[in-house]
Amino acid sequence: MHDFDQERSAVAWIAASHATQARSSAQSMDVATPAAPHDYGLYLVAAPADWSPALAERAHCRILFDGLLSNRAALQARFANRLPHDPSDADLVAEAYHCWGPEAVQHVKGSFALLIWDGTRALLLCARDPLGMHPLFYAEVGPTLLLSPSIDALLRYPGVSREINRAGLVDYLARRWLKPEETYFTHISRVPPGHCLRLDRHGRHVSRYWDPLPPERPPAWIPDDEVQGRFDALLTQVVERGLALGPAGVNLSGGVDSSTIAMVAAAICRQQGKEMPWALSLVFPRQDCDEETVQREVATRLGLPHVQHRLGEARGLEGMLAAALAMSRTLPAPMSMLWRVPLTNLALVGKQRGCTVLLTGEGADEWLGVTAFLTADLLRSLSLTGFYRLWRASSRAYPLHYDSQNAMRRLLWRLLWNYGMRPLLMAGEQAPGGLASARWLVQQRQQRRATATGSRVTPEAWMAPDPTLRAQVTQRVEESLACDGGVARPESFYLRDTRAMLDLPQKWMTHEETFVLGRRTGLRVEHPFWDADLIDFLVRVRPHVLLRGGYSKALTRHALVRRFPDLGFAQQRKSYVDRTFVAVLSPQAAPALQALGSMRALEEMGVLDPAATAQFLENPLAARGPQGWGLAWNILNLEAWTRAHDRPGA
């Protein structure tokens, strides 16, 4: 396993806004003594040479920009007459602010953290890119507001509390997610993606500045006959931006998503005479489909140099859990997935071959597919033909284990009940066909599943045994459910769920983890399907176009079938690595537990009951079935992370 430079991720810029005067220097600014109230400013406290934001100074205005400005050329053309000879990204943002004022953040595109201080208005704006590819966190020390893309950097600043968010740990184990602004440290918060933190004399306020599906108005649907052409052009543009960042690699799993990125990247490089990107593939054992062959054939036919590692070669199955726990200890949040170690090592193999940027297919599941909640809309309108098409497309997209006929029937029932009748009835609507009496089904199922339903509010008995913590967790969940009930939502269930994907903290945290590891390895990771312009387009594509021909991800699948007619992309289903996950966890959980000794940190913090936790970890499969191994991983992962970060008195 490669050793990752943890120190490098902690050495990040920190800016401060506070009621003080400041003395400046070329690369850093020292906080001085407090001045008059509301004498706010924006000062760069620390800025290492290899990670400094772009700075711009204007009359009574200071701008800090860190990241990638993807519409640089457009802004440069617009403000050409007012720019210095070689403008920085911060210079361009300064002109945008001069032109549009606080609304300027809506005209900045890319992956970035942006800070604007306007002394005339005594206004501080702190914005993060629409999809959270670039982190931005903040903490308070007395009258000072500290801002940084690195939690580790903030934790090293004098006076910043290291107190761990105990309620957040319980939420993690209960498979709930933190509040949008929360981190796993009580006194460090995040600026959510697509949001702007505004600080002025009236206080602090966080609001969304980017929303491709505002709930108060219907979407402006893209004409069906324009969709494919405009999508192809947008995807090409996004991939081209990634390739412009330097020699590239493509994470080629052999699935529809990554194969599409590889195909588009190869076409661009061939057309522009660029060096072909490396195809980097990880082969998982015990897969239901043979992606190893598809990986090799796609790379060969596209003319891509190819690195193909079996999971055991990239790290080795033996000891993988221990390696994952070791990496998790170094991260500012518990690691998101077991496969981070082999994937990161594979990325470093690409770096050894000259790659400085990696392109992935992540995000296609969220934005190229169709949410199953479309069922509720189809039933509401009595569109049986539309429902049949959705069911058929779903059956072709996901693996059907064991008896395919029974699996098809189970899928049919899940769609009809979980994503159709139940949402309609729970919303208080008349059931399709006048079956108002069907409401009793909801009540009966709720009664039979009272324990499961109640667990949404009350933690399981062996979680949060500390009464104070348990009360706090219960209150948090109740407040969250009450808040959800008061949020404005689109009338369409399909659009509700599509929009909800913008507000998934687990996605933000995964992107933040990717960012940290990218900084450590010196590789920039780009996810073309997580592009704001592309998503703004895709959410306005009618679902039947995304299911054209009866297949999910039709916008990319049909192009792959034309390019590789014999590789089975028309029938390819989504691949899962559940069996490999169990194969790693089942023999390694006991040694990992023995190495840890006990869940001491979580028990001392009142997060877990010692006896019940020990009993569960003796046989997770017997306690929970196959899902037990997932919970076992979460417990071990959280314990390892908590021990590394729980430093009383620090």
C-alpha cells in the first residue's frame, strides 16, 4: 500500500473575517487586537505556496478564489476592457462582483470556494460551487470566523475545538446523515454546495444560490427532438474541460457510465491530436457479469493504453479491512467505502504513468437514470403503458438474482407499492381508480412495522445508551421530520425525488473525501456527470426520453451499443460488489476487532452499548442477515476514526 501524505492535506489556506484590524504580509496576515464592533474584514491567515487562493484587491473589496473557474473565457471576454494583462480567476470574479453585486456568485461556474469581502456594505459572501466538488468549512474562535477548504487545517488553528459530534456518530450508525451544515466535529460547519454564507451587520445567513429545479415553478422541459444532440454537445464540452487540465486517466469499470466517458475522451483526443488517456481498471472477483473482458475490449478498441488490476493486485484481499481502517483514521470524516484503498492505489498507478487528472463515470446513476418515484406520477395519471415501460426498463437495469420470474414479480410489487401507491396515499391523495379504502393498507403496514417506523425517531436500544445523547438524537430526528414537512416541493413525485438528489449530504461528504485524497496524491479527480450545466439540462429532460427504447440511461447506452455492438451494453445491468464486500469482511472482521480490542471510544462517548455491540459483532450475519456485514463495517470504521480524533483537552 502506498503511504499517503496526510500532512499535505492539512496544510491549506485559512481566511478570517472578524472584528479586528490586521497587519498584512505577502503570503500571510496576522490577526491583531480587536477594533470597533462591526469593523469586519477578510484576511488571509495562512496560505502555503502549493495551495494558495487567487487574490484580488479593489477599492473597499477583497476576493479570494480557490479552485477551477470553468467559464473563465466567457468572463474574460465580457470584462476585457477592465482587466489587467494577465488576470487571475479572482480578478475575473472581482469584475463580476462589480457588475452584478452579490448575485455575481450565480455567474461563476466551476469547482471552487469563493470569498468576497465588500467593505462598503460591510458584507462577507462565502460561496461553494453548485455540486460541492470543492470543500468550504468554517469555525468560530471568539469574534473571528475562520474559513478553509480543509477541516484538518481548521483543527490545527489555535482555539478551534476538536469536540466530536456525538449525535452525528449515532446518525452514521443508524444510516441517517448529518444536517447539511454539520460535520463530525461539533464546532466546525460546512457551507453546503450551491449555497452562499452571507455575513453582515444583521448576522449570518446561509441560502441556496443555485437551484435547477425551483419548487415554485414547473421545469422548462427540453423539446424531445433536441435532447440527444444537446446532451452529446454538453458531455463533450465537460469531458474536454477535464482533458484540458493535463494528462488524463479514465477509471474504466466496464459499465455503461465509465465506458461512455472513455469513448468521449478518446474521440476528443483523436480529433485534437492529443495523447490518449490511460484506462485504469479494477477487476472485482465474484461478479455476476464479466466486466474484465468488457474493460479490456473497450480500451483496446478505443486505442487507450490500459492498466488492469484485480482487486488482490491493487491491494490484496487479505488485510484490506485493516488498510481501510488505517486510511479512515487519517481522514476528517469516517471513510465512505471499503474500496477507497485499492481505488486510490490504482489512481497512483495512473500517476506513475504521467496522469495528473482522473475522469470517472460517477453521477450517471443519479442524473442519467429515472427515479422510481415516477411510478406515483404514472399511477396518478392512470398511465398503465408508461408504468409498464418503467417496469421493463427497471428489470433490464438491475440484477435479478435467483428465480428471475419471482424477482420480476418482486420488482413489480416494489414499484407499485413502495414508489406508487404508498407515496400517493401518504400524501393524502385519492388512490388511483377511486380505491380510497386502500388507505387502510398503509395503516396496517405501519402498525406491523411500528418498531421499524419508530426507529426513524428513536435509536435502537443498543445505540446511544447515554440518556442525554439519546434524547438529543431523538430531538434531532423529530426536528428533521418536521422540517421536511414544511419544505416547498414540486407537485410531481418524480421531480421531488430528482431535486432531493441535490441535497444528499452523503454525496457531498464523498466528494469531500475524494478532494482530500486527490490533494494527498497530487491527482485532480473530475466527475463529468456531476457538472452543473449538464445537470441543469438533464433535470429538464422528460423521463420517457431517458427511457427511450425501453432501456435506462438511454442517452448514453444507445451510443455505446452502436460503437460496441457485440459487448452486450444493450443488456448490461448495474453491477454490485456485495459478495466481494462480504468476502472481505467475513474473515477479516474478527482480526480487526481483536486488534481494536473493543469499541472503547464509542462506548466511552455513550454511542454504543458495550455488551450488545460485542454480541452483534460475534456474528453479524446471524443478527441482521447479509446487511449485518454492512453495519459491522460501519461500527469498525467509526471506532477507528473516533479513536484517532477523540483527543480530550486538545
